[in-house]
Amino acid sequence: MIQIEQISKSYNAHAALKQASFKVDRGELFGLIGPDGAGKTTLIRILMTLLLPDSGKAHIGQWDVVKDYRKIRQHVGYMPGNFSLYRDLTVEENLRFFASVFGTNIKTHYHLIKPIYEQIEPFKNRRAEKLSGGMKQKLALSCSLIHRPELLLLDEPTTGVDAVSRQEFWQMLGTMKEHGITVLVSTPYMEEADLCDRVALIQNGEILEVASPKNIVDHFSSHLYRIKGKERLGLINALRSLSLFTKVYPFGEYIHCTSDEAVEPVVISQQLGQLGMDEIVIEAALPGIEDRFIELMA
């Protein structure tokens, strides 16, 4: 459905994308995962024909994103990171407006948005600016689906949304496959990667890896330990001073440490004790996608 080949884009001296390449299969729920500033928005805007790449090629179906921008805009639904609907229009007025832009009406494809729209329909006469964050996202998703697109491009749709609304939103995305709609969604939240069929990890404009969430975790090649103690900052500095570990980074209530070779916890404890660190909890840990992402960062 999407074919990206060696796409590069710079803003003056800053390289936002560096020869990015991957493909998204038809009917797939594909995640573009990376922190702020990684290049996610730039790539999605290129696919949406809102930006021109400096080099490389990208196709959506048989259409080139540069030459066939009119066709692409007719067949793609787009939800930008910032709420971009008309704030002074009501919920229903926004939906009717976007349906008319694409030459359709709410009734024609209501079955597609029904599970989403039913949750905000009681507020159909409320102005969009008065909606909560979660309701705004549901309205934006409804408007991007009202013309029954073949592809849905979502730029960080759950950023700034509460945990319950995030969960509901991903459940709604999962239903898109039933309608044959391909979804490309970007997010900075590593835990959301597990909700995708496949993901591309992106950092500093470079695609680090493309695979299923399980395969990405399976590619983790280091030994991983999780450690915690009373003096967190001092413990991080102490761990980084040891030659045992290749990487040391905060991870929730723990500190994650990676090593090329297996290390006995008693050895770690002894070396930390020599640095004045005691009452330390040291355990071998199972890696997640965030651990693999950090491992890939040179």
C-alpha cells in the first residue's frame, strides 16, 4: 500500500529525514515509533502530499506522492498532530462539512464511523472548541474516515490524551482492518508499538529497524539487568562508572543496564558496594521495545 524509497528531507541545515525506506502492506496497522523530533511528522506530511521530499520516492498504491497528489488526497484520510477542525463549528457541522468536501454525506459511510461517532453524538450541537481532548480526537477520526479512505495517516493521535481515551482510540483503530483500511500511525509512546502489526523505529531521521513488535524484541542482543536503590541519581552515576555495562538508563522505578556478557548480580553488588552503594536490588530483566530502541541508538 505504501512504498517509501530513500526519502530525504532537510530544513536548511537540519536533516529531518535521511534516506528513509520501508513499506506498509495493504490492510496493515503500521506504527511509526520514535521520540519528538525523530522525523515522524515530516514523513507523514510527505505521504499526505503536504511536503516535497528533497530526494527519494514514495508511492501510495500506484500513485506517486509528488506527481499524483490530487488522487492521493481523494483516497487518504489524514489526522494531523494538532487539532485542526473548525473550532467554531459544532460536532455535526464539522462532520457534514468534511463529508461535503469529499462529495459524500454522513449517511453514506455512517456504518464506518458509527462506533466512534456514537460516543460523541450526544454532544453533536456542541462547538468543537468545547470538547475534551479525547472527544476532539474521536471527532477528528470521524472526519478523516467519512469519505471511506483506503489509507488513514495519523500523526501522534494520542499525544496529550488521557489513558482511557488512548486505549479506546487504539481499539477503534483495530477495527479499521475489518473495513480493509490501511493505517499508518505515529506515536512517541513505545508501549503503543505492541498494538501494531509491524512498526518502524525512527530516530534523528533514520529508520533503525522495521519488523513486528515481537521480532524487534527478539532482536535484542544484550544481557539486561534492572536495578534500583535509595539514591537513584547517585546509583545511575555509579553504574555508569563501572566497566561492566554498555548502557545505563532510567526505566520507570528501575535503572536498566545492558552488557555484552552475562554478569552475576553478586559481582554487580560487590562493585557497587566498593562505591558506597548498599541496599541495592539487582535482577535479570526481559527486554521490551524501548530497550531494543535504546540498543539500536549508537
